[in-house]
Amino acid sequence: MDRVEAQEERRRRMRDTVIARGFVRTADLAEEFGISLMTAHRDLDALQAQGWLRKVRGGATGLPSAQFHGSVAERMATMAQTKQQLARAAATLLVPGQSVLLDDSTTCLLLAHQVAEHTPLTVITNSLPAITTLAKESGVSLITLGGTYFPAYDAFMGPHTAEAVRAFRADVLFMSTTAVTNGRCYHTSPETVQVKRAMMDSAGRRVLVADHTKFTKGGLYALAPLTDFDLLIVDDGLPAEQVRAVRAAGTEVLVVPARG
């Protein structure tokens, strides 16, 4: 194993350690992996840049927060049954012949698994798992959005991805969000916001698909107010007064039973 391979393997193991334990001190990582404190900091900087974890005072954390979205596996496991119900509801809105934008959210990945019943469709996405899923569907004309690959998101992000989005005009966008606070959507990285804003600008209809727990979380980077979406698909765990408030502000709301 050469130096680069050894470094990649160490960082992979370090990433897994932080995610598994939730929080690990930098000094403990340096001792555990037999490296200097400076090297441990460099490794954590690299892993943070990829979106795997977040450096905090004294160490690193893999726990979701307003500044960190959590790993893909963790997001897939969170509210899994509810997300499946939301994806099914979103799929009923698909119309054969449409052009559809899908973001990199785990909820929209579940939606991607259901498009076969509504083809032919043109689907545009930056999500690598969605690309892999949709590439197998003969009725889908698939357009992939390139850019910088972020392993922790399993998606392409950043300015090149946002610029690629602007070359298209889709009939409808399906998107999720990390958090909704005071009627505004937030995310944990500026790269995510940049791409999602471009997607919103490139869609004729905007559909936000979000489970009710998103309304109790925080995020660092503002994306857009709920009023910028034509429809919110949410489960019945969202309090009725909040549903009424969203509707009163001008956004249609489809409330879906959390359990089918």
C-alpha cells in the first residue's frame, strides 16, 4: 500500500470511527491511529470538506446538527416508513411525458424507485444513487448533472452543478430540505443551497417533500421561504395549526398518513 492509499484508508477508518461513536477527541484519534495531532487535524479537515463529519472544539462529530446533515445511511434510516409514504404520494403527481427535476434527498431517491409506473419521463438529477436507479428504466430519458462529487452526500454539488442545472427547464421539481424554521427552508452546506436554488429557478412547478420532523430542526444556510413552493407534501405528524399557516400563506399542502 503506497502513501496515498494508506492515507485514504486511514481517513476512511477515521470517518467510520467518528460516525460510529458520535464524537471523538482529536487527540484520541491521533493516538488511536498513530499519527501526529497536526496530521489528525488535516485528516479531519479533509473529511469535513467532503461532508462526512464536522469539526468542533476539541474533536469531531458525526451527529446531525444545524451545521451537519448526517451520513447518507443515517438519513436513509431516519423516518424511513414516513419517507416511503411521502414518496408514494409524490409519485402520484407524475404525468407521462413530463420533465422532472429530482434533488439529492433520500426522500426523492425513494421517489426515483417509483417512476417506472409513470413513464415516459425525462428525469434530471445530481443524485448518484438516483442516477444508478433510473439508468435501468427503459422509459426514462436520464439527464445527469455533473460537478464536484461529495461522497457524504453521494451527489454532485457546487457551482458547476448549479450551472449545469440552468441549461434546462423542467415541468416539475421534487425537493426535500434539512429544516424548516419560521416558514423558511434551511440546509447545512452552501453547496447544497447553490444547487437547490438553481433547481428552483429551472422548474415550472416546485414541490417540497418533507416529513414533519424537518419543522423541528435547525439549519445554517437559508434556501427559500415555503411560499416559493407550489405544494408541500408532509405527513400527518405536522400539527394542524402549522398546516393551516402554510396554506394561509399561499402554498398548497398535501397531508399524507405516516403509515399506509
